[in-house]
Amino acid sequence: MTPAELKALPSPSFWRRVFCGLYEQLVLLGVIALTFLLPNLGLGVLFGIALPSWLTFLYLYIVLGIYFVWYWTKSGQTLAMQTWRIRIIGKDGHILNRRQATWRYMFGSLWILPCVALQAIFHLEKWLIIEMLFAVALLLWPLSIFFDRKNKALRQGLPDRFAGTRLVELPKNLVTLK
């Protein structure tokens, strides 16, 4: 599709975003297992080394950032976005460059801030933290599309509005394998 055709496509619905996010989290389990769990288990078992929590968070943030930026700059779609026929584009309709994709990733991860605040206020532990992270990432963050009242067919969430990007829903008859 041409950039002009992509710009004319509608944005994905709230539920399409939620289900794509859920599927994305399942895919990310594999990414994390390969890039995080194996090296850290190796360090722990072989050398008795455990990374401090801040370094663990930073490492995960960078690994996931590489995953998203790489896919968004190659095809405009992660594996989950391909399944749910969602593509991320720039305002001009083109695939994102590395700078745009990095900003989109950083703005897209702002949902962590309310989670940190809620954890500090309510002193959540163990499974409650995980439940809160899923609830915020899957349901509350996608609700930000309803702050965009300009045109219902072109609604964008906060990360896309901040980064100057758009999520579009691809038509059913368009299949792209890359």
C-alpha cells in the first residue's frame, strides 16, 4: 500500500488494541525467555551472580525496546500486530525511522509510571503487582484513545499522539508476509 492509502485507513478499535496487546505479551514471554531468562539463569547457576533489580529492569527495557524498534522500522508491525492487522505509521504514512520508533517505544512505556505509583501507595506485593501491570497495560492504557475526540475513525492513544505516529487497521484482503 502507498503511504497515502495507509494514511486513509481507520485506527484499530479499542478491543482490537486490547487483544493485540494480550497477544503481544504472549510473544514477549518468548523474547524475554530467550534474551533474559537464559543468560540470568546461567549467571546465577554458574557464578552465583544476581543482577540488582534496577539493572534487571534496565536490561529488560532495552531488550524489549530493541524488539519493538526493530520490527517497527522493518515492516511497521510486530508479530502480534501482523496477526491483528495493525500497522504503525508516521504522520506521512511511511514506516517509522529509528528515531520515531524509539520515541514511540519510550512514550508507549509511560504506562509503567502509574503502576509504580500504585505499587508505592498500596504496597502491592507478588501477584498483585503482576495483576495490576496486566490491568493497566491491557485495559487502562488503550482507553486513552477516547481522549482523542477529533474523529472517531482516526482515534489514537496517548503514545501515538505524543510520538507523532498512527496505528492503522489494515484491510482483510491485504496479507503481507515479510
